[in-house]
Amino acid sequence: MIRRLWPDSMLYQVLVLMSVAGLVMIIATVVVVLFLKAALENNLALMNSHKVSLAIGKLNETPADDRLAVLGDMRRSAPNVNIWFVSEEDLKAATGPEGGKRFGPFRLGETLLGMKVEHVLGPRELGIGKPPQLFIRLSDGSLILAEWGFRGPPPPILGLPFYLFFGFLVLTFFALMLWAARSLVRPMEHLAQSAETFGERSTVPVPVKEAGPKEVRSAAQAFNRMQLRINDFLERRTRMLAAISHDLRTPLTRLRLRLDLLEEGDIRDRSLEDLNIMDRQINAALTFLRDGASSEEPMRIDVPSLLHALVDQYCDLGFSIDLRCSGQFSIMARRGELERALSNLLDNANKYANAVEIDASASGDKVRIDIIDHGPGISEPEKHRLLEPFERGDHARQIQKDTGFGLGLPTSKTIVEAGGGTLELRDTRGGGLTVRLTFPLNKALQ
């Protein structure tokens, strides 16, 4: 029933929330007023104060000779009314050299019927919980001391029922706020997080849950459709580029066959070398377009074992690589692609430095692999550029026999991000470049 009657629009949901909160506050106000009314009706101090006021007025009108008798009659009919006749010395002893003082709502000075409040004794003089006592001068100059209230602490105005209701009100208010956060705010947060992370590592669509008010559901549906369109566009572009690169092989093969028929000479050798460069460039482009979309299944990889095997292969080829890796930790990745990404990074490091270091460790829920060299390094403005495809450190862009095509770092970055990791370029202390790979730690079977 509630789901059927609940409004679908965010505007009306907010209005319902405000209406419910206002209704709760109105109910709270009514209940507080009822509690206060019941407390005032049962407050003997107020009735006793009224009796004291009447008694003082009666004594002020009574001739001085008859006041003691009238006061005795009032004490017999109202035992809680405490009034005494006092002397000027009593007033001076109470006020001291500073003179009279007021307390609470009782102000010193003239009152009705020619009477005057001279001094008030409060809790500081009488003690906590004691009713105040007033020195009042009657119209003929006589002094009386009246206790305004009753003996003993006053009854509590806000008792246990009020505190129980107040606790219920607080719980209800927080429940409404939690409901608002869950039904209104959380779907928007999920949508914002998905929009922020989409395309950061992969363009594979991750559908956003279509929940919440109508406006939020419409935004989530539009975002999900946008993910599908972007992914479809990128897939078609990748297939087109891969097809173009693949189709170029046929004319390259024909050119190679024709050059083989020519007599040996400088023109023939340079033409064959250009064909070899074009062939390697096509292979590199196809590899880059294929990485991140491999059919190889992710598997649990023991990082220390993989690094030791990779270092042994490079050491057999005469390269110097220092591996620092302690402990046992693993990640989930495609083994073949990860080996290719690490090999690209090690090849780059060996190309620009005589020695390479690998520092791998696990901390918290992350695995960090640093590939460190002490070569010329990369300037800060160039780091972002060199992570883009076909961007090379050589600004002249001359492709020679031993030069790359600007796909080593982008390919490694694509592979790492496809495995849920990140790749960033950092400066090595003392000079050089450090490539840092970060992967989520596989906590299973650690």
C-alpha cells in the first residue's frame, strides 16, 4: 500500500518528507504543551504562591493590632503559608552592608497597595531546592518575611513520560533523515561515482542501478545508454583500425616480392629496410589495439614468482636487473599480457640505463611494483604526453631501425588498467625514471 501511494517524483518525495517532518514537530509541540499543562495543574508551588500573595494583601489591610490574630488564623487554615513578622535588625543582618538584592523575577522597590520589596533571599543564601524568601515592607512600615512557595524541592515539570516521548521524537527524526539519505541521496551518489570512474580504466559498460526517484532513474538510464554507445563506438573504431592495419599487409607483401626481384643495391636495401619498419609499425599497432581486449582469462598470479622468472630471462641475455621482493602476495591478472607489459617497461629501462631495479611489495590492499632506472629520465610535462599512443621522446619523429613507435608505454598502461591497476611515471631519486604499477591485492589464499 505504501509503495503504491508513494510519489514517484523527487519533488513530491521531498514535499512529503517536509510534510511528515512538520507533522511530527506539530505533534511534538502539542504533546509538550499537554505535559506542561498537566505539570502546572499539579504544581502545588504555584497555588501556594497565590495563597502567600493573598495573605500578604490581607495583612496589609489589617490594622497593626489585629495582624497577629489574623496571621494565626491563616496558618491554621493554610499550614504551608509561611509568613513571619521581623524587625529592622533582621533585615540589616540579611542584607549586610551592600544593601538589598533581588532574585529571579522578584524586583526590589514599590509594589501594589503601598507595599515595597526590600530584599530577597535565594538559593545562594538558603540552599539549593529551598523556596525564596522575601522581605516585604507593608504600607504602614512594618516588615514581614514571606516564603514564596513550599518547603522541599519543587515537583519535576518534565517527568519520565516526557523524556520517553522526546527520545521517540529524536529516533523518528533520525529515521526520517536516514530514509532521505538512502532513497534520495544514495542513488545520486552512485550515479556521480559511476560517471567519475567511467573511462578512467576501461570503457566496458558497468550498468548503474536504476533506483530512486523518477528523475534519478531517468538519469541512470541515460547514463547506461551513453556507456553502451561509447563502448560500441570505440569497438567499431578499433575494428576499423585493426582492419586497415591488417589490409596493409597485402600490398606490403607484394612490394617485398617485387623488391626481392631487383638486383642487389643501395636502393633495394633501403627500400627493404623501410618495408621492415612499416611491418614492425603495423605489428605494434595491432598489438596495441588488441591489448585490453584479450580473450585470456584472468588468473591468480604469484607476483614474486613471476618477477623472478622474468628477471632470470633478462639476466640470461646479459642484462643487469636487481630484484627486491619480500613476502608472498598475488594479484588477479592475465599472465601473458602482464608479462608483455613488464617486458615493455624493462626493455625501455634497459635502453636508457645500464642497470635496472625492480622493487615489489604489498601494503594494505595494494600491490606495488616499481621499475627503476637511473637514466636521463623524463621531464614532468612530457610524462603525460608519452603515455599517449604514437607519442615518442624524439620530437623529430624520425623512425630509424632501432627506434620504437611510441606504443610501449601506452600498451603497458592499457594492459595494467585492463587488469584493474594503475601505471604512473615518477622521478627516481638521484635521476632517472621510476614506473610504478599498482594492483589490487588478491587476498584469497594469502
